[in-house]
Amino acid sequence: MTSTTLGYYWGDDEYGLETAAIALGRRAAGTGGEPPTTWRTTGASTRVGDIAERVSTATLFGGGTLVIVEDPGPLVRAKADREALLATVATLAPGNALAF
């Protein structure tokens, strides 16, 4: 995993946050790569397994996946979920990106 495929952004400027997350996805695609498909969710409406499913598999054809998770707090409340999320971050596949 490179440092350009994971981002944690916070603040009140929704436009700026969105722009930063999209730029993260572009960096993950690399030069000449197709832009990633974006999947947006919230920490309260998803499970860690859903996120892992989208970012842990390397792309075969086309662009990767940019997962944007708003308010990830609910994903780290339980110890098991927190550990699963950390494991997911460790397996982030090339071409994919994860933004919180």
C-alpha cells in the first residue's frame, strides 16, 4: 500500500473534502489509469466487510474503486470492528483508494 491510497479528511468545507477525496482516487489510478468508480457510504450504514470487499481486490480491467466513508466513527466503536477495519486498510489493493 502506498501513502496516496488512504486519506483521512475532516472539516466543514464539504466541497474541499469532496475534492480531496476525488484527488486521492486519481492518485490511486496513477498516470494513464482510468479514474476509479466511486462508492459513497456512511459509517452508520455500512459494515467493515462491505468496505473490505470493495478495496481489497486488485483491479483486473478498467479503473479501481474509491470508497468514501463519511463519519466512520460507528465502524470503530466495537473492538472487533476496529481490528477488522485496520486489517482492511492493510490489504488495500493497488488501484483502489479509501477515504474517511
